[in-house]
Amino acid sequence: MSASLIRRACAAALLLTSTLAPAVAAAPQPGAPAPESKRAAQARLLGEKIVPYKLDFLGTTVGGLSGIDRDRCTGEYVLISDDRSFLQPARVYTARLDVDTDGVHSVDFTGTRPLLQPDGSVYPSPALGDGKAIDPEEIRVDPLKCRYWWGQEGDRPAVAGPPVIQPSVEISDPDGSHRGRLRLPENYTITADRGPRRNQAVEALTFGARGTVVTSAIEGPLVQDGPVPDLTHGALVRVTQQTRAGRVLGQFAYPIEKIFAESDPTSPWGPDTGVPSILAFPDDPARYLVLERTWVAGSGYKIRLYDATTRGATDVQAVDSLVDRPVVPMRKRLVADFHTLGLSTVDNTEGMTWGPVLPSGERSLILVSDDNFDKDAVTQFVALALR
């Protein structure tokens, strides 16, 4: 979910004063298992690179980069912009990144394509109000066919009138042509009193088990699963494993952190927190890196990366509501709090993907931030080494 430009402006230039979060969040439900004995991944900073604000590339405005993945067929990285066709048609970019143990040396954009509807036309702006607009937030390159699978949050209108746009995972060729759609779980559907909250739908997607399993995460708790996090309580969000054809293999509750600081009382915007990205480990189908992103007026962003597993967690696909249910949530361990990495700034990080294996044997991790097309924010590429 992209924070609004107004809200980002409120947060600009304010001191980030939060403290380090505990390694494992206290689950808001009873029955949490004991921590695993297996050691969590550890991260160190390799480097960062910031792309110029509103960089013009082939007649498009580079910004709003909300998802990133590496294309094994080309060796390039694929990025999705969350521009909802307000500036230019909804689109993807390709880029080459020069990353090694000494840092991020360059980010060079190599191409851009609009995402196309099944009829071959570009997606319209939401201003048309025809219910065909999209909110692109995540992209993965299919490891089997090198097509683009991309998630969009849809829209639950804040007021009556505009049509509901259901969240979806679309499939496109690299040239933008539409190839299909993943059938999502029934409880991902927006209804009057059920389903994802506004701007808290499908923002996290990953392939696992050599491309045979597709895992998605809802950014925030479903309406029926209880309130959003506050200063004293976290919340549970649903993580779903499916076959490529859409059959649900399992659905699990992932515990997100409570809000880390009080909001500025003069701000009209409340805290915003959730899961913007999830990434499967190549060698363990039950293990994931989970990115948690929180924004608080007056304190800015807190970005945390967790090592999490579905192993031992309750399968909740048949559980209508998680409220007061004794489910066992996914275990998680802190890998990195971005405030401790030595970055020049901690911003709206939303996308992540595996990079190349380093000579040390560590695996690189590439992350990108969404600047919301706001001059007070940044498009920041960050490279970490994980072991």
C-alpha cells in the first residue's frame, strides 16, 4: 500500500526516534509455539543507491516502485510502478543493477512497458470511475516461463458510489500482454463486511518450491480478523500457499508488530502498518523473508525484516474469523531493523528479491523503496548480504 503524498509530506524531515523491536512479536492469540532452535538469517549492509527524483525514462516518470524481482531469463531486474495510470499508463520497468560486496555501483533502466488489459488496451485512470482501474503493487517473474505475475490491491471505496475493484494477481508476458489470472482464495474477496481493508490487500507475492507454489500475503488483517495494530497490540494477517492453478494448499496467520510510537496529534493521518513483500527461501518451501513496513506521523518509517516459517502453524483456510481463536501463528525472528544498518535514510521500502550469490557464500538481497512521486521521499535501492 502506498502512503498518500500528503501523509508523506507530514513525515518528511522528522526524526526517527523508535527503538529496536523484540526479535519475536508477542502473538495476539494464545497457543504460540516455542521459538525454533534453527538460527535465523542474519543481514549486513552492502550498499545503497538513490535514483533521481522523477527521473524521465523513455517518456515515463520513474517512481512509485513497489515491487522488484530478478528475471533469470535475462539477468535483469523487473520493477513495477504503483502509478495507477494517473501520470502514465500502469507499467513495469527493466533495469540492470551492478551489485557486489563493495556496494550498489549503478542502477541503469533498460526498458519500460505498459501493462495491458485482456483486450490489449492500457489500464484507465481511476478518475474514469468505470471499475477497470488497478493498483499495481507487487511483481514476480515466473521461474518456469519467465512471465510476469503481478499483484494489485483493487479498491474498497471509502465512501459509497465508486465501484469496488477486487484485488487480483494478473499474469502478463514481458511485452505487457495479458495472459491470465490466478484464482485467489475466497476470503480475499472484498464484500460489505468481509475481506481486505482499503489499501491493505494483495501487496506481497512470491514463488517457492521451484516455481510450483505461489504464496501471497494480505497486507493487513482482514475485516473479520479483528482490528489493525495499535500501541499495545499487533494483529494477524493471512499468508496463503497455492498451486499455480489456484488450489489452496494452506493458509496461515502471520503476526505483525504493534505500532512503535505515538502519532503526532496534529496530523490527520493515523499509523499505517503491514506486510508489503514476502520472499520464499530457495531451499525451504515453508520458510520466508517477510518485510514489515510501518509509518507513524511525527516519527516516520520503521522497516523490519523477519525470517518466518509456516512449519507448525495452524492451517486457517477454513477459519472464517481469527478473533479469539486459539490458532498457532507463524514463527518469526528479526533479521534486520533498517535503523541499525547505517543507511542514509529509512524510507518507504516495499519490494525485495534475491540477488546474486556473493564470493563469501552469502546471498544478496535487493530492496527498493516507493517514493510515492513525492519530492520529500526517495527511490532507494538497498543491497544486503544474508547468511
